[in-house]
Amino acid sequence: MALGDLFEQTVKAAADAGLVKLKHVSVDGTKVKAYASKHRAMSYERMLAEEKRDREQIDRWFREVEANDRAEDKLYGKESGWRLPPHLATPEKRPEVHREDAEGP
């Protein structure tokens, strides 16, 4: 399951960065109202078509972003733009900053 794989990677990254400790695991029993009427359900074929349409939209957005980045690089140079502040610039410094934020002033 793609979402499960993504969740696992996120948890591992957070643990490696020292942001979480995997001592306790809880399962939330929240129930969510679902709309599973025959009018809202979609066929497998329609689901595939919607998935294709979504992928095309996402690809279009990425092409637009890339084109915008190239135009800005041409206009302002490749070294312009937003940069991380020095205290967050290296992965080694980030867990320290996150711990300070969590502990408060």
C-alpha cells in the first residue's frame, strides 16, 4: 500500500532526525462518516480514468513550475531565490533546532 509505505518512510525519517521516539504505538478508533451510496461510488474504469486525469493535472503543474523556475533563472540568475537560514542549512543542525522549538523558551 503506497500510503503505508509513505507513512513508514516519514516515521523513519522523523526517528532518524531525533524528532520522535518509537516507544508507544496507538491506534485511533475514530469513525468517519462515509458516503458510499451507489450514486457516489465509481466503477473501476471510472476510477482509472480519474486517476489518469489527476496524474495529467499533476504533471501539468510540475511542467508549469519547471518552466517558471527556468524563466526566473534566466531573468534573475540561478543563484537567486530563497535559501534556508544558516541554522537550518545542514541536516545535522535541524534536530537541535526542532528540539529547542519543542522545549520552548
